[in-house]
Amino acid sequence: MIALILLHGRFKGEMMQFNNKWTKWLLTGLAVLILGGGLIFFGNFFAQNAGHTEQSAPSGHTKSKKKGLQISASNGANYKTVINDGHYKVSKARGVTASKNGNEFNMVSFENGLLNFSKDHFSTDRYIFQEGQYLNSDTALDWLGRKSKDNPTGLNPADNGKTDSSRAPIYLQTLEEQDFMTQKGNDLSLAGVVVGLAMNTQDSYQKEKYGATYRQNISKQDYEREGRKIAQSVIERYRKLPGIKQNTPIIVAMYAQAPDDSLAGGNFYSWVQSTSGSQLSKWHAIDDQTVVLPMEEGTANDKSVANELNTSFKNFTKNVQNFFPNLSSVTGQAAYHDKQLAGLNVTVTTQFYSATEIRSFANYLAQVAPNYLPGGVPVQIRINAATGMQAYVTKSADSTKYSVTILGSY
């Protein structure tokens, strides 16, 4: 019996030893399988991701492959423009003003008029347009400020402390630089600079902070006199800017801003050029005029350049008001250069709220506009409602067909 017990104990011990060995082998095998599978998994993972880094990103999220300088295409009537690394090269000082501009038409007519002026001096088929790159916004702000101990470069006169008509007004409201380049191979060279100076004909100010707004009229004699002084200083300062050579042609075009309550923008009235150093050529007059349509009773006369247009514009207004009675007003701005119509902007204010009404009305305007509005010049018709501009109808100078754009539509 004792022998049987000892034999059973030996057998049990050997079995336990055998089980321990098998368990070790099993655990070791599982560990190898898990480790091998993990290596295969992570190997595939990194291989796949390494492959993804070499593939292009999804459409709409790709980085531009265009590096360096490119030049946009042009139809001949407009300038080719400068593109840098796939992005339009914007102005370094665009939109900088001495004070808030209360007439939105001024900035539009100033920028558009300056570009049209430049086309008379730098042809679109020979030169490339570049937004101003030599005057930065900080310097422009200093120039547009009043001259003071803290701002010795201010082009506007120092504050004389007066708050009546004898106060020193802000003459220079804003300025804009346009650069014109020539291309040789992959290189661009500066061929000339045009600087527009917008002069106030009326200066708005407050006697105390958050107080009432007062308006000080500036005579033509005064803003022209001060404008010539400022133009001389601007040319002298531009000569000192990095990248501007002593023989780079610089043209300064003078613009008279319209008062804040005007229904039209201002006009360019003169220009001067410097071809070397700070020397200026003689001043040249610019015969520009902006006429608000319909003309008020008594303003239309035999000498007005807009008599014929005024008549057709009234007929246009009558037609569209008969078709759509929910109109608040129809006004226009006709731009003339050397007594020739250069462009027409029309603003139609409506009481429409329905998207279908806006669309139907815009399409109707595109249909009837050629019967009343002038050809051979660019025309833009803006349709405004209480919530803002809803649509616009436009045509180019060389077209008779109007195109319709409905804002916010899909």
C-alpha cells in the first residue's frame, strides 16, 4: 500500500513537472506569435503611412505647387498682375486713411479712377501692374497724420487748437500707390510709380470726444495749394524708399473728395511727374466730372455734358418703376473724362424681400437696360434692399449684353 502511494506521488510529480514544461512552451510560443504579429502590424502601418506622405493631399486641401513669381493673363484692356507663390500680391498700405470716410463712393471712384488714369501713362500691353509694395501701412499712417512732436513726418498741418472755421483742417485724406513693372525673363523691374493723393473738400470733426460732428468746408484754392506742397513732399520721400531709384518715373495724381452727403464720388483734377530726383514737371489739369442722375431741376442746361444721358436715364427709371412699383429710388453716377462718358453706376433701392422677386427684377433690368442706358462704356446696376445689396447687373464697355448675378444664390 505504501508502495502504491509512493508510486502515485512520483507519477503525480512527474505530471506536474510535465505540465509546467508544457505551460512554459505554450506561453513562449504565444509570446513569439504576438511579438511577430505586432511587428508585422506596425511594419505595415508605418509602411502605409510612409506611402501616404508621398501621395498628394486630397483635392481642395493641396498646397499650391506654384512657387516664386508668376504673371496673370490679360485680355489687353486690363493689366497683367503679379502673383507670388500662387497668391495675389496685395498692397502694403491699401485702405489707410486719415479719418473715417463718410462717403463710400469716394473710395470706389478714387481707386477705379486712379487705375484708369494710370492706363494713359503706362499701357496695359507693355507694363505689368503690381499693388504698391514700397510704402508700408505704418509709414502711410504717419504721413496721413497731423505734424506734431510725436509725428514729425505728418503731411497734414499741426493742430492749432481751434474748433471753429479757423481750425487747421485735415487736407490729405488718403493715398494709394500703384507700381508698374517690366519683365525680362523671370525677373521684374520697376518701371514707374503712380501715387494718388485724395484731398478733402470738406473735413468732418468733433469738438469733443463722442460729441456732435461738425463739417468744415475747404475751398478749391486751399486744397489745390496744399495738395501741391504735399505732392512735392511725397515725391521727395519716395526717392528715399528702398527700391526706388533716382530716375524712376513717379507720377502724382490729385483727387478731390466729394462731401459726405454727396450721392457721387469725387474727381481727379491734376497731375504732375518727376523723372529725376525731386524735380517736378509742370502741372497738368485733368478734366474729370461726376454727374449724379437724375439731375436736379435747374442743373440741366445747354452746357451740361449729361443732358442727353439724363433724359434717357429718366425714361429708364420710369420704365422699371412701372414694371416693379416697389422701388424706393433709382440713382446714377455718370463719370466723364474730357467731356466724354467713361462709365455709369446705377443704384436701385427696392423693398423686395422675396428671392424670386429679386431674380425676376434683375433679369428684367438686364433685358431693358440696353434700350435706355449707354453703350460703349462699362455699366453696373446694383440692386439694394434693406438688408444690403441683393444683386447686380453689369456689362463691359465692348459688350451690349448684361449679365446678372444674384447674391446668396446657389
